Amino acid sequence: MNKLKCKVDTCRHNKDNLCMLNKIQVDGPAAMESRETCCISYAERTNSSQNSSSMGNYSQPSESTDIHCSAEHCTYNENKKCHADCVCVGCCCNDPSVISETECCTFEPRA
């Protein structure tokens, strides 16, 4: 499991910069830099989802999250699993509302 910090305040899975999901999926099979990745697990926060812990694969907010990753050119990706000790998911705009506006800020291209 990885330590995960989430800076995407508009995601309904984010609570106090921690993820409430047991695992997330990072996408970007052809990514060569972080802005070409995204968190597929992102779901926009709505009024009815302020505390949706009864829906889906939720746990208590935790720093430890299993990260599956399709960013083949990232140095931390081994067999579609992230092996970075600490991962930060962020956004490329102020208030993201769709998956493509998120990114894995930890992405590091293979040498």
C-alpha cells in the first residue's frame, strides 16, 4: 500500500486530504508527464454525496491506499501497480469537475 495525499477537494472520496477508497486507479498509458495522467477513481462531490460512506468500496480516510496504475512510462509503475512510497493526486485547474482535470503529481518518467 502507498501513502496517498489527495489535493482534489472537489472529489467525494476526499476527506481531509485523505482518500476514503481502499484502492484507486491512475490512468495515462502513454503519459510522459504528470499532466497526462488522471485519477480514474475521481467522482465529483455533490450535495447528496457529502458523506457517502455507505456507497461502494469505502473505508475510513487513510494515508494508505492501494494504487493501480496504467502509466507505463512512470518509473514507479511495476506490473500496473504503483511502488512509490508517497503519492500525491492533484489537479491541473482550481476546481476540477471531471476525471481529466486530475493528475498524479508523483509521476516520474522512466530514464
